[in-house]
Amino acid sequence: MLPKTTLNNTDLAVSTLCYGTNMLGTVLDQGQSNAILDAFTGLGGNFIDTARMYGDWIPDAPKGASERAIGAWLKTRSRDGLVIATKGGGMDMRAGDWANRCNPAAVAQDLGESLDHLGLDGVDLYWLHADNPEAPVEPIIDALLEHQAAGRIRHFGASNWAADRIASANAYAASLGKAGFVASQTFWGLAKPDAAAAGQQGYVLYYEDSGYDALHAAGLPFIPYAAQSGGYFTKLAEGQSVPDGIAARYAHPANAQRLSAAKDIAAAHGVSVNTVVLSYLASQPNQTIPIFGARTIAQVEDSVKAIELRLDAAELAALRVG
């Protein structure tokens, strides 16, 4: 069973794994979505992450398909104890113009649509899905504080924001006597990306060597997405082919050594490579709650095992090779 932990700087008691729902309502129909969410919560999970844009890349899917699937599921059960997070201010995938939408007006539009899709008056954690590094942080934080005061969000966080931008935003919030971003949702996993290929695919920030470690050590929780690196190591370990996009994203020479270390640790503990991949993040010394993906109940069950495995400092160092 997944234990709970209080997310630093908040009153949110969250499971130590977060389920990422970008497949709900599209790859997984409503019945499959219900079954996956029931399985996750049945194993102690309560932290669910979605986004206003999830599913919008499927032209004939309803707008906000993932949020709608979660909303339909929520109608079948009590909301008590669940921590629902969603994201806004990202690009409009239906427009396809790549316009930067990290601004108060776009966030207000996205948040309103998200609440409608989810069937909620407010969400527990609201992420800005992207940043506009050219925009001053003050109006953005002011807008989030207004939504917070109105009860539409309880806490807010930054996804794909650079460390210095998070620090600036939080310094401004502190000058108002308010909490700023309570967590960072960051592109981070055991597989080391090829920077150029990852950037071309839209993965512009990465935890290692990006200045995040000081924020993390100071108590800012990290909620990594792409925590399983698209299944890169799992597929290689099981002799499966790796899709071209994922292979290009993680075409870094360090990953051959990291895979070897992951296999050795998995064998020593009698667990899957996927378990080691997630445990690498869950075992970090500073609060880290990985977002995992799963399209079957068996995958949910395997991923939950990561929390049962606590890697020691030597094992973490072995996995960080290269």
C-alpha cells in the first residue's frame, strides 16, 4: 500500500507516487480509466495529475478528454481524501500555433474550463504548465493568488519553470506575505536525455545541471514527470523495441551504464527494472514524488512496488554514473 506524506509547504497529504493521466479518455476509454483509477486508489494512491490540454492532440477527442474522464470517475465516488492536480497556461494544441499562453487571461480561461471538465469548484494543486521567461513574474503570481483567494485553487506550483524563475516568483510572493510555488514539476528521470533531441521534442528543462538542486535542498518538493523515461530502460531490459522518439530523446552515452546498474540492482532486490527506475526518484534525500504512467492494472501494481524499495546512497550513486 502506498503511504502518505505531507507535501512540504502545504496541508496536502499525498501518496508517495502520483498517477499521471494523459492517456485517460483517449488511449483508455471511460471504463478502462475507471478501472485504473480504482486500482490506484485501492492501493493507497490519492494524488492524481492531469492537465487542461491532455487529450487535445487527438483531433476527434473531446476538449480536455483526460479531465473529463477524471470528472466522470469522481461522480462515482467520494472526493474525500483525493488530491487532484491539473495544469493550465500551456499551449493550445487545437490551435497548433505554439503561442505562449503563460499569462493571467489564458490561465483564467484554462482554469475555468478545467473546473468544468472535472466537475469541481476548486483543485488542490494548480500547475502553470509552462513559463514565458520574458514575462515579469509579478502579474502571474498576483493572478494565481486571486484564484487562491476565491477558492478555485488551494496551492499552486510551477511546471517547466527554470530554477531562477521559480526563485524570483517565490521571492515576490514572500514580499506579499504569501506562499508562492509550493512545488516544481520537472522533466527528470533515471535515463539521461540527449539535450538537443529532448529540446526539439519540447523537453526544455532537466533536473541535473539546471540549478534545481539548491531549491530542492531548501525544501521545495519536486514532482518529476517523465519519471519512467517513457519506459526506455524497461523496454531495453525486456528486449522490446524502443520507439524512435524515445530512443532519440535518451540517446546519451551514460544510459548504457545506467541500464546496467539498474539491472544489477533489480536482480539483487528481486524487482523489475521499472521498480528501480521509479525508486531512484522516490529514494532521493529531498522530497520527491514521481509521476508514473500506466495503462493496465498490472503496471499500476508494479509501479507501486517502487515505494517498497528504498535505495541506499551507494545504489543511488551507482545509478547516477555518467
